[in-house]
Amino acid sequence: MPFLAEEVHQTRQLAAGVSSNGSVFKTGWKYMVRALIRSVSDVADIGLFNKDAAWEDHDVLRDMNYLLNVRNTVLGLLERSRGQG
């Protein structure tokens, strides 16, 4: 059954025992990020999330961090170029 963002927000607030803060769109990103991190942590704590060490790949993490840094540099250079016309 499809839900609207507002319905999902209200249901999650009620399940957490928190009174609804109104619209999900007025909560701000910092609140949403904290809620998401808390949700992922809760899932991990109850064992529904695979915490197997076999999934940890430090080489992939290093490579991904490098690629994200390259991406940020390229995007910054593109923005500077756009500003110069």
C-alpha cells in the first residue's frame, strides 16, 4: 500500500512515542539525517542488518573516498568555470 511522506512521518513518530511535529517537510535536514542514522542503528541492534566482517572491505572504502574527493574537486572546478563565463 503506497504512503505519502506525511503519513510515513506521522506513523514513525507515533511508533517512536513522539508527538508529531507537523509536516515532515518542515523538520529540516539535520533532523531527518539524525532520524535516519538512528533508524539504521536500531535495525543493526536488533540483528536485521548484516554486520558480518566479510562485508568490510577497507580497500574499497579507501578507493571510494578517493573517488569522492576527485568528484568534489571536479565539481568545484566546474562551478568556478561557470562563474567565469
